[in-house]
Amino acid sequence: MDTAGFVDGEWIDSNDALDDVNPSDTSDVVGRFGCATADDARNAVVAARQSLAAWSQSTTQARSDLLARVSAELIARKEEIGELVSREAGKTRAEGMGEVVRAAQIFQFFSGEAVRYGGENLPSVRPGIGIQISRDAVGVVSIITPWNFPVAILAWKIAPALAFGNTVVVKPSEHTPAVAFELVRILQRHGAPRGVVNLVNGPGAVLGDALTTDVDAISFTGSVPTGRRLARAAAERMIRIQLEMGGKNPLVVLDDADLSVAVDCALNGSFFSAGQRCTASSRLIVQKGIHDAFVKALLARMKSMRIGNALDKGTDIGPVINQSQLDKIAGYLKIAADEGASVEGGRRLEASTPGFYLEPALLVGSHNGMRSAREEIFGPVASVIEVANYDEALDVANDTEFGLSSGICTTSLRSANHFRLNVRSGLTMINLPTAGLDYHVPFGGTKGSSYGPREQGGYAVDFYTTTKTAYVGY
Ligand code: ADP
């Protein structure tokens, strides 16, 4: 029997289990985790419902203290838990530890928000009446997360949910459950009351229906098809939903860019974390005057990257997550070649241990109509699209169904400002990689990338609370 979840303060087991395999070394099984059943998920929702009244009426100090203790433990154990993240997600040590530190910072931030949030007092437009606007917890929140940031995404959903008095049922990615179990253990150890935090592990197809029934809100990060399915369920049940999905993020490089800044931005944004970030730069839109020098310099830098076991010292880029992702990327490289792009790199690599290693690939000579430039690949792959001028660059940048992040490399204040104001994305970066964010400001996109209120920072309160407007006669 393997642990399949945490429901109503008890660990639950299952005979049916999946191996959590290290993508850097397929002989390293990080853990074996059971698959919860739909009944387990329903029980988790019931437990979260039963604990809601007490938790939502607990003092804000109690909630703040819990989140602060979780933050402190994450910081104290950042190397150990960071290594776990690196093992199960194939991230370099710096990336794994950085993600744990980020999770700790988020818990710390919402520890403060728990005692800071509030409402408003306004005069009525009518005589003898005052108005008080207060914020209540939304209720039971289902939290469904992907494998690419196995602890940070959980943190940026669980921490605000708890800070504002909600109870949660968490379903981490079945590909990276180990750190999710660890986080729940930490929450339990530091006093999360029974039923306030529940976890069910396993495939979404089995658990999805139970996770969208009898809950008050759903916060999801993952693929567009799953997001759409959840949005339909939420509309049917008229519950609140927040979706963070794909991207096809453009990085524009103008002739007047500082070449080394542009190459750094592209290298980091397109290839670090093996391109498995929803904010990755997957379209490099390059003006013709700088195009050849940019491609040459970027290819040279790509060749100097060390791709290998994520835990080895000196590794810059780890493996992709699993065989099916590797196959999907290989399929897109073939599509790109068939569409007429020149595929530079993209070879399957061997490393010190058996894993899913792929050389970063640049699709030179792409145009924005190609499937490889329109569909999210989610790997270390970027299309290079040559454009004549800034106006064309902006048009190409906006010609996508997505709108999460974007960036521009330029030394022109006018172009930078125009781009910031006119690009259609929820995040935009000037002379910085399209990926790499702070935790105290809103995160989210436009168009097909996101749906519902923003996540993170002070704006998270809008999703995790509902306002009540009280009219008080004097
Ligand atoms: P990814 O390609 O990032 O794995 P998915 O959307 O498949 O994207 O997965 C993101 C999360 O959504 C995972 O936790 C997964 O188990 C879950 N999931 C997948 N299908 C469903 C579903 N039908 N209902 C609910 N959750 C699902």
C-alpha cells in the first residue's frame, strides 16, 4: 500500500500506485505514490466543507502564524527540499532550491496579508446610512497543479487560500507528487487543523469530477484542454474559477538592441528550465539588421550550455520531464523542418545517467503561420522569426491566441514604451527575459493564456474572498 493522499487529517493508502521517476536518471525512483479514488476526493471535499466554519472564523493571527511557520521550515530545509524538487522535476540544484525559497517567500508574504486584508467604510448616498464592505472566504477551493513548478505553484495557491480563511483540496500533478506530500506534511506539523488542507494524488481524469463538485472555487494551472474542461464544469455549477494555461511568448529584438543583453534574454527565457515554463520565450522576433548577428551569437551560447543530470555540478539545463514530452517535442521539430524552418540543435543527448536529455533547438527561418510558431511546445525550442521593422514585430508578437508574457530588447525609449502599452499580454518585460517574476505583484495573462482573476501578490485577495456590502441605518 502506498500513500495516496491526506484526507480529514489522515493519510490514506492505495494499492494502485505510480512511480515518481527522476527524469535525470530513470533508475532513480524518487518515490511510489498511491492513486486516490474519486471517493477519496469526495471525502476530501466533505472534510474541507466541515472544517470551513471554524477555519474561516479563526483569528487572522492564527492563520498568519501558521503560514509564517511553514515559510520558516521551507527556508530552513531549502537545500534538502530543493534537491527533492530537482530529483522529481529535473531542475538544476539552483532552480530546485530557488523554487523552494520562492515558495517560502510566498508563505511569508501571505502571512502578512492574513492580518492586513480588510474592507472599506463608505458613506451612503442616502442620509442616515453607512456602508461597510467586508471580505469573506469563498469557501472550499480545489487546487489543481502541473509538474513544472511542483512547489511554487502550490504555494501561490494554498497560501492565499488559507490566509483568507478558505479550506482546500489539493491535487498536485501525478508526475511530481513528492514535494506536494512534503508540503502538506509541513502544514500538518505546524498546526493546520484537521480537514483544512487535504491532498489527493492521481490522474486528473479520475479525480476531476469529484474536485469540481460541491466546491466553491477552482484554481488551476495546466494545459488549455484541461482548463477548458474545468471552465465548462465551473460554469455548469456556477462556481468561481481561475485558470493559468499556455503561452507562446514573444521576445522582440530590435536593431538598436544591445546584442549581449538580447542574447542573454533569449538564452535564459527560451532554454533555462529546459523551456518548461509557461512564460518561456518560444518566439524570437528579430529585426533584419541584427538578425544574423543575433542568431550566430545565440547559437554559440547555446553550444556552451551544459545539458545533463540536473543534480550534477555545472549543469545549466536539465532534462525534459518524461518520454512523452520528449516525443512531443521531437514531433514538433519534425513539423518545423517539414514547414521549412532550419532546425539548429534539437538532438537527443546522452548524459552521465539515463534520462530525457535534449539539446536546445532554434528554428531559424520560421514564420508566424507555422504550427511550430503557433502551438505551445513546452520544451527547449524557440522559433526565430525575422521582421522588417518595429511595427511588423509588434503585429507578429500579438498574432497569437495566447497572451501570458512578452518582451522587447531595445535601447529606444519610444519603442519600449509603445510595446509596453500595445502588446497584448498580462506580463511584459523590457530588456529582461520573458520568464522570471516577483511574488508580490499580480501574475496572469490575456486571451487564451488565463481566465478569471489574477494570482499572486495583493491581487490574490480578489479570487480567494467574496465581498459583502452591509448598509447600516443609524
Ligand atoms: P500538463 O500538460 O501540464 O500535465 P494537464 O492539464 O494535463 O497539463 O495537467 C495539469 C493538472 O491537471 C495535473 O494535476 C493533472 O492531473 C490535472 N488534470 C488533467 N486532466 C484533468 C481533468 N480532467 N480534471 C481535473 N484535473 C485534470
